[in-house]
Amino acid sequence: MTHVYGNILGLIGHTPLVKLNRVTNDISATVYAKLESCNPGHSTKDRIALHIIEAAEKKGLLKHGSTIVETTSGNTGFSIAMVSIIKGYQCILAVSDKTKAEKIAYLKALGATVYICPANVAPDDPRSYYEVAKKIAAETPDSIYINQYFNELNIDAHYQSTGPEIWEQTEGKITHLIACTGTGGTLSGSAKFLKEKNPDIKIIGVDASGSILKGFHETGTINHSDIHPYQIEGMGKNLIPSALLFDKIDEFIRVNDELSAHRTREIALKEGIMGGYTTGAVVQGLLQYATTHEFSKEDVVVVIFPDHGSRYITKVYSDEWMTEQGFMNNDVLNDEKVFKTEVIK
Ligand SMILES: Cc1ncc(COP(=O)(O)O)c(C=O)c1O
């Protein structure tokens, strides 16, 4: 029997590379997207959830009924909840009260206990989701705190899986890897592996306008004036994660909410790939990079598409949301920007 698995976790990893044929037409290189939405939890975070939990098992830190704690309302939460179900652990997630009800419903559907914490308090306030998660982890026997921003196993998960997969899938021909950075784990772990194979591979990080990561890479200091609120979820940060190996990254590109949103919609319309907001951001980053760097026909570029667009139906894929943001007035992409609906009465 082929493609038959003992449980859902057997489907984690080995995601496909798909050639982009339209959105990157102006670039002479061949561009492949690594579709992390093909993981069973629909994102790249399945890899780190499984890797970190199995590492804790190997160390004897977990037994049946143990508790896994994390601060996330995003993809990592879904992945930890899924892994916990299969392995028989409790999953506790501390999230901010800004989290949309549909996300909380999703996490609860996967059996997670969700603590909703006020967003407008300092990180060291005992009510903040960081402090709540830390306290639960400290007080719960046999529990582990995933702590993805400061856990080197986040890097290791991608060093052991994503990097080798990309190397094999491109038969060692990859010349450029480009990915959005949140914790930095995906790009850092993949880059560490790929640079060991071929130090000439260019590693490009994509940061959000409003985040400090690009500025820190260039100056080694945190520029507080870089910080402002932004809409793209999952990338950029206002602190420096230790899961981001800055020395493995050759260059950072900064992208904004508006162009990334339009690019996400364009990818769906032109490639038939419904990705999350950072899918648009990474392609936007590549196109901006291409304005200052020449690609050749022999270049093989891999872009990471981190998750699935179904989580963003009420955001980038909603004309109402786009209009509220003021993104629909501007002729940014000179292309189809409004999804068509016809109501038959
Ligand atoms: C949608 C999305 N894109 C990109 C990233 C960035 O991945 P990493 O944390 O490995 O840098 C994340 C991380 O949370 C994410 O949720």
C-alpha cells in the first residue's frame, strides 16, 4: 500500500515545489513555490510542533496526559493542537483578546484550551499572554513551553526537513531561497542546511514594514522608529528572536501591507494557489528584490508559501476588508482587484 498512514502526523513534511508561471513572469529565473499549506495542519508550523514535541518525548519530559503550552493564536497553535490530539497531550494556548472568534473556534475544535488575555498590557504584566503562558507552564506538572521565538529546535526542525527537501527537490540547483521571517525558524534552518551544501546560495528574508528585523540585520541595533502597527500576520517582530540566524541571511527586503495583500490575491487569480497573506508578501519581496538584482535563466529560486488562504477569507480575500484598509482605491497592480459576484434574484 502506498500513501497510507497510521495517523495524520505521517503527512507532515515532504511538501511539493510548484513552478510559478505567471506572477513572476518578469523574472528570468525559474521560480518554485514550496507549498507548506500541503502539510495536514495547512502550514509550515506542523514541522516545528512535531519536532519540538518529539524532542521533549525523547528527553523523557512528556508522558500521556502531559500539557503543551504556547502563546499563539496562529498557525503554531493549530499545529500543536493537532499533534497533541494524536499523542494524547493537553494543549493550552494563551492568545490575545484581539484574536478573531473564528480562530478561537478553530483552536477549540482541535481540543485546545484557550486563555484569552488582554492585548493592551505590557509584556511583563501578569495578565499578558506571555506571562499567563509562562505561569501555566511553571505550575503544570509534566508540561513543556514551546516558546517558538526562542527555541533552537524551531531552527533544527527546518534544518532537518525543509532544507534537505528543497536541496533534493531542486537536485542541488537552487541559487536563491526567499522566505518571510516571523520567528525566523523556517528561513534560518533551511538556510543553515543549504549553505552547508553550497555557500553561494543567496538567502533573502522578507520583513514587514513596521517590524525591526531588517533594520537589526543591517545595523545590529533595534531602531524603535521602525515599529508601527501592521496587518500582515505571522511575519515581522518588535523583538529579536533567537530562532532567527541573522548571519545566514544575505539580505532583507521590507514589504508593506497593501502591496502584499494585492499580491496574495493576484497569486490566487493567476496561479490558482490560494495562499495566506505572507504568500503574497514573499512574492512581493521577490519582485522588489528583482528590481535591484539581476537574475539569469539558469537561476533557480525557491519561495516559501507558509500557509493556506482559507484562514484569510475575511481579510485579504474580502473586498470589504480591503476597502476598509483603503487598499481598493489605489491602482497599485493595474490588474483585477475585485472578486466578481453576481446575485441572481
Ligand atoms: C503565515 C506565516 N507566514 C510566515 C511565518 C514565518 O515563519 P517563521 O516563524 O518560521 O519565520 C509564520 C510564522 O508564524 C506564519 O504564521
